[in-house]
Amino acid sequence: MHLKKRLLVLVILSIMVLSCKSTKNLGSGKSNLGLSTKQLIKENFKNKAVFKTLSARVKIDVSQGDKSNKYTVNLRLEKDKKLLLMSTPITLVKALITPEKVSFYNKLENTYFEGDFSYLSQLLGTEIDFQKLQNLILGEALFSLNNEFNLLVNEDNYVLQPKKQHPLFELFYIISSSHFKLTSQQISQPQERRHLQIDYKSYQEVDKQILPENIKIMAVEEAEELVLEITFKAVSLNEDLRFPFKIPSGFKEIKL
């Protein structure tokens, strides 16, 4: 099957799955399928979470090939400035991500890394920076929404596709017709046989802000697939947070 046809089938199937299985802690809500592109984007923008800081306990299930691992981390975010991740209950691995760089260290191996976003971009199969990573966590579009989109309706979801796709990748957004947040965003590079799909399986309301509760990320490159299942618990907003991070002396630098 031609790659573009396969992509279209994948998008349609994912919409059907999300329509049938999506659950959220926002109540079922009433669908509104009569919006124009401009109105839909406006409603989506109105539901962006507004806060200064966020903290959460995050459970992460990672699957790649026949390997799978489970992790629990504490997450702290100062919006637009820094993101701190710490393994729990014992801080053996800690990572600090800012708009300028990515840093982490591993006490189990006495190693550390400092560099740019190249490794994260390679891992997910698309160009990632701090803003895109923050948007992914908050259920916001990786690339800004504007009126240059074709609007389709499928079941209880809106589908947005750029009128003119980017020359290097193809982009799709799927938006709920009840709470107008993303239920999926998908980026494909047919020539490189890459596909990144981020499904927001449920949302939760915290201090009147709508935030993801369960996210599933699938990054596919040729025959290899990486799947991340992320669950946010004990989410709190606008607390005074500290972001301590210092690479221990004597650790060996690694290159990724």
C-alpha cells in the first residue's frame, strides 16, 4: 500500500479508537460539531492551561521491541523556563531540561550528559525543543494552530489537516468536540518511514485547568516502535517549587 494511503488509514483508525475508548475526568460533555476552523481554534486556545508552576507524580511504561520497563518520577515544571525530573522513591536519576539544553545524571552508573535536544528528537523521530516538549506534556499542539487548516468531522471529533503540508512531514490534529482539547496529534515522514502519534486518552481538571491524565506516545521508524504510556497523578499548580540540580563530581560524561 502506498505510504500516504497507509498514513490516511492509520489516522482514520486512530480516530475510531479514540472515539470509542477515550475516557476523561471532565464528564462526558455535550458535543458541538458545528464550529468553523476559526471557532474551533479559538475554543482550543481558551482551554489552554494557565499556571506558573506544576508538580506531579508520573508513572511511565516504556516498551521497545521485546523490552519493557516501568518508572515512577517526580516532575516539576516552571512554565516556559525549566523542567525537572527525578526518579522516586530514591533519586538515582535526575534530569533538568531548559530551553537551552538537556542535562541529566545517573548515580547507578556514575555518568552524566549535557547537550542539546538532538537525542530527544532522534528518540521521537521529529524535531523537539523545550516548547514542543512542554506542549506535549500539557496537551497542546506541537506546531501552532492557525486558520490555514482543512476541517473535517469524524464521529465526535474534529480533524485538522494543514491546507498545505510541510515539505518534510505531514501533520494531523484530532480535537474533542466537547472539551476542545487534543485527543491526538500525529506527525509523519513517509519518505523516512517515520510516524509520531501522541494520544491523549484522558484529561483531568486541576484548579479549573484542564490537563492530561493519560498520554500514549508511539514513535515508529521503519520496523522499530517505541511506546510510552504516561500517567499523571497528584498534580498541583502554582506551588513554590525548587529546582535543585548539580552534576556530582567525578561522574563520567557520556555522548548520545
